[in-house]
Amino acid sequence: FGLRKNQNTFKGSRLTGIGFSLVDKIMSLVGLATRNWMTRIATVTVLTIFSISLAVFLIPKMEYLPQGNRNFVFSIMVPPPGLSYKERKEIGQDIFHSVNPYIDKDYKGLPAIKEIFYVGADRFMFVGTMSKHEQRAGELLPLLSKTINSIPGIFGVTNQAGIFQTRTGGGRTIDVDVSAQDLNTIVRVAGTMFGMIRREIPGAQVRPVPSIELLYPEINIIPERDRLRAAEMSSSDLGIQLDVLLDGRKVGDFKQKGQKKVDLVLKASDKDFSTPEELYNALIATSKGKIVPISSFARLERSTGVTQIRHLERQRTISLQVTPPKTISLEEAMDVIRDKLVPLLKTKGMLQGVNIKLSGEADKLTQTRGAIQWNFILAAVIIYLLMSGLFGNFIYPLVVLFTLPFAAVGGFVGLKLMNIFIQPQPLDVLTMLGFVILIGVVVNNAILIVYQALNNIRNYGMEYREAILESTRTRLRPIYMSTFTSIFGMLPLVVVPGPGSEIYRGLGSVILGGLAISSIFVIFIIPSLLMFFIRMEKIGSAK
């Protein structure tokens, strides 16, 4: 027992000796950095320029929210106009036949399909699948995409649903809204933008809403204004009567006590008209009380158009829903569209009377980024005011806050190491929250050094440089003890995989990197910077 105790004592003393030796080496570097005003300026300048340059080099493009690994892969297809029910049913049967070998069993290295369904509507078709292996659902993307693209005349996009996705076709998308008054101009510009996006962002999925092809048959009833004027009617009067004959028009409402209000709608019977010609020859009443056919006041024209007319800010709009590949961030794709493609269309003279706006997740990303930046500034201001009250001084809190840029650099370093050695992790909104959290964490180390230095001067009568060096020496152990316990405590958040780890992994890597890097820089930056301002303190008498 005595021999074992002596061995443990020897090991402990050896580790203690290594610790003291390491402290001496660190303090020799700190002493060199604070030797005179030139070394202090050089230390602060070099480390600041180095950190800013590293941050500019490492800062990645942003995402909005983590995609996660949701067990749902879907395809949205745009069919050609005029497909019958039988043809839509046959398309669904072909899809089921193509993926049949993968249902309920692994096949050719791909996970088994647990569930699959198909919706064949007039204007769009939808296929959704779920895998038996929840973590491998994304591997079904190439299979479903190849199956959809092999169908003649069908255009479709295939994506994996995100964990925060709330609508079909939403998720990690950029909505490029092309608006104008003339529909033909919108279709031409949207079609050109469609091709440019697919060329400049390889692998991007682009879905037009509605279709960018004027292939869908439609009937236009064009008012003859002279004939309407002779009958003392206007185009609006004719439009109201057509509303009554087709979809119906609200003429009032009815409400019983204690019940909801019910709209009263005037509408013709659906059995009255089965063809455009029957509608064109339908009888209507004029303001003079005469009964005449619609053909007396308008002409019938057949043409083609889009499936629906969408409006944005009272202008006709076609939206291109762009989903970038995983290798390209949302912000990077936004920059390509906004800074490269839109100016290119302007130089070609195609945007006269046309407005292009980025919305959807792109708009949310811009708004959220601005909100987080203001939250970052607000947190720094609150901490500054709090420290000003505690220190009784407005200068020392600025010295403490000077460590924040180095923590930010550490956050980017941690995120970069995460991408290299563990798993790709974008800079999304949840990851950005890590930088806000760092504000309240990394200032603690600087506070320890500043407070103890002031204590050494006021209560122990030490000379300024001696007080700062002694403060740094005595605070090395608590600084690195708290840093290492925090790092190893949060390390499982970063290195341990599992369902949902995409949500908190980026946050953890930013905090770990910020803590690690700031704990290194703070030992040299704070003493060097504090030497310029601490001389305002009056040296007290030693107790």
C-alpha cells in the first residue's frame, strides 16, 4: 500500500511539474507581449488582423434551417395538358411497376420501400415514398428521380422532405417570382430564367408554378363594346352575368340567430352548359329587359394559356421554385440568381416592365439573418452595460468585449473542422445562435483577468505590469479548467451521431470552437490591451 501511494505521489508530482513548466512557458510569452508599448501594439494588431483574415476566409454561405433526414421522399410532376383519367392511371401503374423490386426488400444496394402512394390530378401528379430504414431514406432520391424522368412528356422534381417543411414543394427552396402585366412576356422571361438556372446551378431542381408553357386550351369571351353600349350595358355587366352562369356570384348573405352567416350565391345549373358553344349561345337579360344570347354582345376566341393565373402585388406572376443541390448552400444559389442571372437578363433587354423578386425560404433567410444580427448587437450592449455597472468604469468592459471577435473566429474554425472530419454542416439559423450564446460565455475568462488585475493594484499595491502578469498567472488554471470541462461536456453533441443530431451539431461545434480559440487568444490580448488603460487606477497600499 505504501509503495502504491509513493507511486501515485510521484506521478502526481510529475504531472504538477509539467503543469508548472507549461505555465512558465505561457507566462514568458505573455511577458514578451507586454514588455513595452511596441510589443503590446504589435500583439493586438497581429492577432486581430490574423483573426479577421481567418474569419473572412472561413465564413461559409448560409442556409435557412437544417434539412435533417426525414423519412419521406417525394416527386411533383407536371403532366401535359389533356391527359385522360385512363392515361393518368397508367402513369401511376408504370411508376409502381418500376419500383416494385424495391418494395419491402433491399435491392441493388438501395433500402427497401416501406410505403408508396400516387396522386394523379389534372394539373399535377404526386408520388411519395417512405423507406423501411429511416436513416437511409435519402438514398431513394436517384431511384425516384430516374423513374419520373423516364416517363415521356412528364416534367418532375424529386426531393427529400425537410424536418421543418410545412408545405408540399416548400422546404429548402428559393422562389423566383417573375411578375408583369403581359402573360406572354412572363412566360418568355420565366422560360429563359428556367434554362439559365439549370445551367448555372448544376443539379438544381427547378419547378415552375404554374407551368411556363402556353399549351393548355382555354376559351376567351371578348366583349363587343359598341353592341354593349347600344344595349346600355358595360363590360362589367356582361362579366357579372358570366359569373352567374359559371361559378356563381354572391348576392347577399343570410344569418339565423346563434348560427354562422351563410353566403347567398346566384348560380346557373351545371347541366345547362356542357360545351363552350352552349355557353356562348346562352340567354341573358339586358338592362332594358330584353332576352338576348351572349353571342350578340361578344365573340368567342379559342387560345392556349397556363393552368392558373397567380398574382403577386396585383401583377400576374409565375414562380420558379429552385431547390439547390446539397453541395450548394441556399445563400450561394441566391447570389448566383440575384447577382449574375438577373443582371444578365437586364443586359439583354428582357426585363422591361418585368419585376423579378426572390421569396420563399430566401426571403425568410434574409429576414432571420438581420434579426439575429440585431440580437447579437443587443446581447453585446446588455453585457457591456452590466459590466460597466459592476466595474464602475466604461473602459474595462470594452477591453473585455474585445475578445468577442476571436470567439467568432473560433466558431468558424469549429464549423470548418466539423465539415472536414465529422460530417458536412452548413451555417444555418440554429448554428448562428451559437455565436449569440458565445457572447455570454467567452467574456468570463477576460473578466477573471481584468478583475484580478484591478484587485492586485487596489488592494495589494502592485505595480501595473506586475499586477497584470500576476493576475494572468493565477487565473490560468481556472480559465483552462472551466474551458476544458465545457469542451468535453459538449463534445458528445458534436461527435456522436443520431436522429436529429443535425439540429444541434452545428450549434455545438460553434460553441466548442469559440471557447477553445478564445481561451488561447485571451491570455495574450487582454494583458496587452489592459496595459494601455489600467494606468488610470491609483495604486493602493498593500494589506
